[in-house]
Amino acid sequence: MDTSPRRRTTVVLPILAFGSMWGLIELSLGGYLHLVHFPDKGAVLGGIGFALMAWFTAVTRRPRLVPWLGLIAASYKLPDAVPLHVSFTSAPVMNPAMAIIVEALVFSLVAAVFLPPERSKSPEGMIRQSP
């Protein structure tokens, strides 16, 4: 397993970028939709989250890393406790955070089942995976 700094950067940077993008959208758009009492905010935000996870998977071809996106995006929901004047473990904070994590886990499992496996660039991997 290659753990060079360049390799780690090419893995960690997209995770941080996509996870933060998803978290900021959940924080800003979710807050606005809650403010205007939009009834289907979960469907809207879930669709946006699904699109970001699909985009990440298309770019990186690594569906097993999608749960990290969910953890990063869910961490953006924790500061919601301050303006809501509730505990960090209360339902208005934890329910959306847990939904984000579960959505990422389910997406990762489904993508791992339906996407073709990554081909190894090593000669032995090519021999094992050749048709």
C-alpha cells in the first residue's frame, strides 16, 4: 500500500472538498428551508447529497470512501445546536446528522455492488483480473 504524501493528498483532498461542500449546503440551504417551513426539505437535501456522492464516486472511482463524506457533512450539523438553543444530542441536531451518515453508508454499499471493481495497475493484478 502506497502511503506517500502525494498519494494521501490525492485521496484526502477530494474527501474534504466534497464532504465540506455537502455539509455547507446542508447547513445553509437546510437552515433556509427550515426557516420558510418547506415541507419536503429532506427530499431536496437528500437529492443534493446523492448528487454530490455520485459526483465524488465518478471523479475518484472509490465508493468505499463515500462514508467519510457523510461524516464530514454530518459534522457541519453540530453547530446547529447553538442557534436552536438545544443540546448537541437533541433530535433537531442528531436526526439530520444520522440521516446524512446513513445516506452515505447506503450509497457506498449500493455503489460498491453495482460499479465494476477497480483494476490494479500491477502486472499480477492485471493477470488476476483479465477475462
